[in-house]
Amino acid sequence: MSQSLERGLTLLTALASGPQALDQLAQRLGVHKSTAMRLLRTLEAGRFVRREDVHHYRLGSTLFDLAHRALEDLDVRGVARPYLVELGETGGHTVHLATLDDDQVVYIDKVDSKHPVRMYSRIGRRAPVHCTAVGKALVAEWPVHKRRRFAGQLNYPRFTAGTIDSAERFLAELDRVRAQGYAVDRGEHEDFIHCVGAPIHNHRGEVVAAVSLSVPKVVLDFDGLLGLLDDVLRAAGKVSAELGWRRGDVNGTQPADFALKSP
């Protein structure tokens, strides 16, 4: 790496902690103030830094723009893959990653169970929103008016005796999911399978995907499944962090109403 490039990166790293004076930056580089000034002027010309007053500098708009573009280009499936594998290895159960497409869930990745009894699913398969843990997790943080509109558009086909069958019940379930931060499917889609799921947020705090753990009831009862909840939440949190989300981006007591694209 060239000396000038290395020094420039050192300056940017130093400024990441907040505005600093020319003297401080020169000392950080171990160079004369005139050398630090030349580097800062070059960075300033490209808007990587900006001068706050005569002697103080801070990070500039170009750096934030580049960071935003980099975050926009992150592929949630690629980012999530190692954490899905890690979650699958925890108990050997089926792990799904899903996104929303109109009014259906689409599984975009899967880690198969290591147990003999497995559920049928595949990457690319679609599933209903109202009776899947990932579906509920994907829409629970929407604004109230959007949740109500979306709930009013669904048909609520019944798959089992436990399937949610009305907009009123679905909205009540979404309120619970929103409050507790995770969703469950207690045999609502397939009567012999139950699932627990959690949302994945991007750098703007929007829910862009959901991860779930699915287990046949004969392998693990519901209390046992909930015993793995922390692992699911941890996996979702790690993927969200990779996508640029920070926990403080969403109000800890009332998740923010994000202006998402209407279904």
C-alpha cells in the first residue's frame, strides 16, 4: 500500500471518532502539520473530509454516500448464510430464510435438519403469510394502517385446526409479534410442525427478511422449541448487524413505523 494512501486511510479512521484538530491528526500520523494539511486538502477536494473551522476537520459527505451504497448492495442471502448454518448446527433443526413477495412468503435459503423426521420445503417455495412464523415476522413492524390494509386483502385459507382464519385474529397476532419481537407457528401451516421466527433489519431499520427454526412436534415440543428462541434472535441480530442495523435504530419499546413499499 502506498504511503499516501495508508496515511489518508489513517486520517479517515481517526475522524470516525469525531472532529479533530490539525495538530491531533498530524500527531496521529507522526508527520509535520504541513504534510497532514496536504493530505486533508486532497481528501477535502473529494468531500471525504470537510473543514469545520480553521483547524478542525470531520468526515465528509462522500464517505457517507459510499457507505450507503455499499449497504444497499449487500445481498441478504449471502450475508445470512453462515449464520443460518450456525443456527442449524445448534440443534440440527431446519432453518429457513424468507422474504415477502406481494402477499406470500418466499423461502430464499434453507439449512436442512439433521434429524430423520423432516419437513417438506425448498428454496423458492411460497407459503402463506398469515400462518407462518416468517410471514408474521416480516409484516408485524409495519405501520398500523398498512397492517390493516394488508390484513384486509388476505383470503385466510385454513390448513389446520389452528390456522388463523380472519383479519381480526391476524392483526391481534401481529400485535403480539410486534410487542415480543418474535413470531411463532404452532402447527398453523402444517399440523405436525411448529416454528419460531425473527425479523432481519437492514441499515434503515426496515424488515427485509426473516429467519425461522422449524421442528416436527415429535422431535421437540413447543416449550423445547421456545428454549431455542435466543439462538434464533441471536442469528437474526447478527445478520441485521452485517446489513448495517444497530439495535438503537428501532425504539426499544415501540418498533418504529417504517415507510415500506405497499404490498
